[in-house]
Amino acid sequence: MEYLPLFFDLKERPVLLVGGGHVAARKASLLQRAGAHLTVVAPELCDELHQAFIENRIEWIAGHYQEEYLQSTMLVIVATDDNALNQQVYLDAQARHIFVNVVDSQPQCSFIFPAIIDRSPILVAISSAGKAPVLVRMLREKLEAMLPNSLGTMATIAGKWRQKVKQHLHTFQARCRFWEQAFSGKFASLVANDQIAQAQAQLEQQLQQQDMPQGELALVGAGPGDAGLLTLRGLQVIQQAEVVLYDNLVSPEVLELVRRDADTICVGKRAGQHSVSQEETNDLIVKYVKQGKRVVRLKGGDPFIFGRGGEELEVAIEHGITFQVVPGITAASGASAYAGIPLTHRDYAQSVTFMTGHCKAQGNEPDWASLAQANHTLAIYMGTAKAEYIKRYLIEKGRAPTTPIAVISCATRTEQQVFTGDLTQLAQLAQKAPTPALLIVGEVVALHHQLAWFGDKKVQETRTSSRSPLVHFA
């Protein structure tokens, strides 16, 4: 171990910063956040440091460095492009046994600045001893994505409750179990949702009912397929889940991100295949939550866009179940983006409608006259089985038969395919497209061959009857 990691309390302690440029300003910002009493030595200051001086957040010695400025200093940071000056400050500090850091010069450092993930009072520091700063930055980015912003609030609340918990639970093991349950259970979810009063009430309830675990439900949108499109919050929630009830539309890549010890249960629905009814899914949600489990209902796309999320939450309310909702990138947005088809465009479409081709029995008929307007994009979910019906009504209500259309199959995944043609070919192309597939009707589809960017951009032509729709394999 080349460096001993330490966390210094710098509040009101004297720190000297030599240099007045933008690099010095970045270091000054970090030191000010730590509460240091900061003195800057430089002939001139950059705008950021000058503003800090005007606001009395730093002291400024407007001149050149002198060794006497090291008196009563705890730390020295040097941020200049004068190599001779940097070396002089380093040697002077070393002679006085003062910790010194010359920015971007590891041999002239008796301490180094790590990469910091700040969830105050939780801090994570990462260092490569100055050998691989880019690797450290990449690690920091990964950890930033894994650590929710609510960690700091959780830790602050826990600090206020420590003594009370210690008085109530007399063994170390019991206190550990209490906090493990809190930090991974409903308390953590309530803090993440900024429901602080309810979170503290949950701690009180947990303290009084140690043997009665409290379950909860999270509706999570898994996005259209590419695991990289899962939201950060979605990733955090599914990695906390003990039970995951998932749809067929959730890709294997997203399921790989679920924690290994969680129970994963497919409750998907596919036309023409054995599927779990909505009532059975509702029963499973209630069953596992009542057992005290953290349950995630994982849905393709977004749970509130043709995902029956509202229906499942109504069941949760009926049974007094605590819940949260994590939105996802809906299929129309993901599929169109990966196919290079903007859903709106000033020259082609000034509005867009999301609709489903799979309506509830005895449901209301769509307003086909409104949907058939020109310069209007239709994104149709679950529409392949009724593509002929959709085509017929749109043309009958005035949509031009030559309107461009696309059928996007397995959107955002490596096996994505984009079938394009005109409205008269909608049913024909939908029939050949592997599911899941999304239908797009509108003039914006004409931009596909110009804007396609994902996967293999080679365009192939296939023959169907007397027409030649283009099939773009992406």
C-alpha cells in the first residue's frame, strides 16, 4: 500500500493554495466544501477564484510565493505551470514536514487527491497512487451509477437514531440486523422517494415490530430491450429485490442484472401462448408482499404506457401495500431512436400518438378519423396481429395509401430489424416481422434510411407481391 487512505477534518484549518488559474479553482472548490480556511497565493486570479475572494470565501495574497507563507499551514496545494516554482514549494513544505500536493506531478506529492463519490456524510475515495487516473475515473463513474443519492440522507437519519436503537436493542447482533433491514427495505425506499417523515415512522415501526418484516412493491420499467437503457434508479431497485415478477418483453440482458439470490418468476403474456392472467399476477404480488418480501414487478418499456401498471397499483392500494414506480424508456421512444426515425420533425410531423392494437374486450373504438390525419405519427404497440384492420381503417378515414410505415422488430437489441414500406403493406410486413414488434405510421419514416445508425446499416430489398418494401436489418 503506497498511500494510507485518511479522511481529514479540515474545518477552519489553514490550507495554502499556490496558483490562481482554473486548475487551482477546482481544488479550491473541493477544499471549500470540506470547510478549509483557504489562502490563495497568486499574482492574478481566474474569474471563479476572484468571485470567491469578493464573497470572502478565500483569502488572497496578491503576489508571488514566499516560504514564510507556510507558517501555520496544514496542507499545501500547488497548481501552477512554473516547474521551478512547483519544485521550490515542494522542497520547502517537505523541509517543514507539511503535507504537499503538486497537481499532476505524483513524485512531488506527499499526499494525493483521490476520486471522490460524495454522498455526505457517506464518502467513497478511489486512488491508483497516481498511476492510472483514467482508470480511477472510470471506476468512479461505475460506482456513481450504483450508489443512490439518498445514501447521505439515510446515513444522516441513522446517525440521529443510533442512540435510540442502542437503548432498545441491547446486543450488537440485534442492532446489525435492524440496520441491515432498514438500509435494504422500506425505510430505504421511503428516503429515496424523499418521504422523510414516513421513513422515520417506518424506523419506529420496525423498532417496535422486529419480528414482523414489512414487504413493498416497486413497478419498474425495464426499457425496450437494451440493458444500457435501464434507468439508474431501475438498476438500484432490481438489485434490492427479493422477488421479481417479469414480463416476456424484458430482455435476458436486463434479467442478468437482477441480484443472484432473488426469485425470478415469469408472468408474461404472449398472444397464442400459455400466459399468466392478470388476476394471477395480482395474486402473486399480494402473496409475496404479505410475506414481507421486496417485490419488483418488472415490465418491458414503461409500466404506465400500455403496461397495466395502474391496474396493479389499484390492487396494491386495496391491500394496503406500500409501492413506488420507476419509469422506463417506452418502446416507441427506444425503437424509433434506434431505427433512426424521429417521432416528430418540423417538416414531417407536428404531433405523435401512442396507441395499442390490443384493446380490452368491449373497449372503446379508436377515433380513426383523428388518427388518419397527415403529418401525424402513429406509434402502435402490440399491433402486428391487427395490422390489416389498422391499415384498412386508416385508409378508409383518409390516410394516404402511400404513407411511409415501419415495423421495428426486437427494438434496441442486436437482432433488431426494421421493415419499411407504405401503408398498403403494413399487414404484410407485420406478418413477417419477429415479435415483439412496434408499428410506426407517418411521414417521419422516410428519414429512416438517412438517419439509421444502430447495427448493420446495409439496406436490402425484398420482393413481396408486386411491391418492393425495403427491409433494413439493424
